[in-house]
Amino acid sequence: MDTNIILNKFQSLPIKAQHELVDFLEFLSSKYIRQKKAPKKNNFSFNWEGGLSELKNQTSSVDLQHQANQWR
């Protein structure tokens, strides 16, 4: 969009609306600056998978659920 068009529309607004627009522009600017600075989220990792494999012959998943309920 041409900046002259934006400037003309801005200048045709009442002063109160111009202030609101400036506030909104500041909000948008801060929102997108925060998004750029925010660290990217890593995908969920399954590095724990198989961590209890040595217990598979000693206990079942149901037994582990019961034990977890007792800890709560």
C-alpha cells in the first residue's frame, strides 16, 4: 500500500482517532517484535522412551498406574 494513501487517511481522521491509531500501531509493533525475539519452541522429545524397559518383566503398566495413584 502506498504510504501517501495511509498518510492521507490518517490526516483525515479526528485527533482522537489518530491517537487511537498510533496506540494500535505501537501495540502491533511490540507484538511482532516480541514474536521475533521469542525462542522457538522445540518439538516434544521422546528421549525418555524405554527408560523403564528393564522393569517390563517385573511389573505391568496397570501396577505402575496404581503406584502413581498412591503417590498422589
